[in-house]
Amino acid sequence: DIVMTQTPLSSPVTLGQPASISCRSSQSLVHSDGNTYLSWLQQRPGQPPRLLIYKISNRFSGVPDRFSGSGAGTDFTLKISRVEAEDVGVYYCMQATQLWTFGQGTKVEIK
Amino acid sequence: EVQLVQSGAEVKKPGESLKISCKGSGYSFTSYWIGWVRQMPGKGLEWMGIIYPGDSDTRYSPSFQGQVTISADKSISTAYLQWSSLKASDTAMYYCARIGFGELLSYFDYWGQGTLVTVSS
């Protein structure tokens, strides 16, 4: 099984400041078809998860451009350029290269 | 508009059976895989299994194989997750989610609102 490890597990951020979350996979996420199946999801308090980023860096429909994804192989990053109050919640990385596994989640909260 | 609407919260006793549902609308239900994801209280997300409503092809996570049954009724655009004998450890929120197509193949692009299952004596 591919294990996804996120750091940090908690990220207190000042409004308007950037935030960054790292995600590392236990093995390369490059599929035999050449694609890397890595996504990021946001779960606001009391809400279902929502797809933010797919294929490492593509924003899903309706996702603000302050969210960006990057990385390759086994190391990936989600960045929020300027945190807004509505960004509070838990963020998960998810790999879909070999079935599906999620990271443990990173809680983003306002300082 | 793509929507996945799940059935309401359930409170059950250990040993009871249960079937929860996920109704899709706003897209061709038979053409997209649907997955089920568990979230235990205060915990992260775990993939349970997927089904292709077009032909009911089903795959299970090894962690959930034999513990639950996933099915679908394409005539009413509804997927199901069921247990034959619930345990207290099945207490969790359960989400259905659609797997996208094309560029979004393999990604859970739309999610249901969740069904809270509580198992307690």
C-alpha cells in the first residue's frame, strides 16, 4: 500500500499570510501511463471533502487561484498564497496511482 | 449541476443490518464510477470501495473486503453501501463520491453530503 504522510499536522496562520502543506508518498506516484495521480482536498468544519487540486497542480472548477499545487515523484506541496477565513479546515492529499489512499490531514486554523 | 444526495443519519444496535444510499443527478449515472469513503469520528479519510453503475463492476479495498457490500440500481441512479451485522466500530460518517472522467479520471470530483452511522447498544 502507498502511505501518504503530511506535514505539518497543524498550521496556525495569520489572515492574509501564506500557508504551505507538504505531502510525501512512500513510493513514486508516477503511473505506468506516465501520469501522476495526486490530488488535494479541503474539508471545512462540518462539510464533506471538496476537490481542490488534481494531477498535482490543476485547480478544480471554482477553486480560487490563491490555491496552487506542485511537486513530482514522491514529494508534493499545496500552497495558499493569502489565507482567508473561509480556508479554515483540514486539507488532505490523496494518491490515486495505486487504488486510493489519503494523507492524515493538516488542520489550517487562524492565529 | 452534478449532485450526490445521501440518505439520512442512522442509529443502530450492534448486530443489526443497514443499507445507506447515494442518489446521483445532473450527469449520466451509469457512466461514472462511484466510491465510498469512511471517516471515523475525529479521524481522516479511508477509501472503502467503488462501483460502476453501468454494469455493477465492484472493487473493494482489502481493508473492507467482506465487511461491507456495495451495490447500485441504475434504474433509479442510486448506489448503496450495506452491512449485514453492524459493530460499534462501524460508527462513522460515510461519504459517496464520483470518480471523474477524462482529465479527472481516478479523482473523486464530486462528493455527497455524508451519512452519519451510529452503532450503539
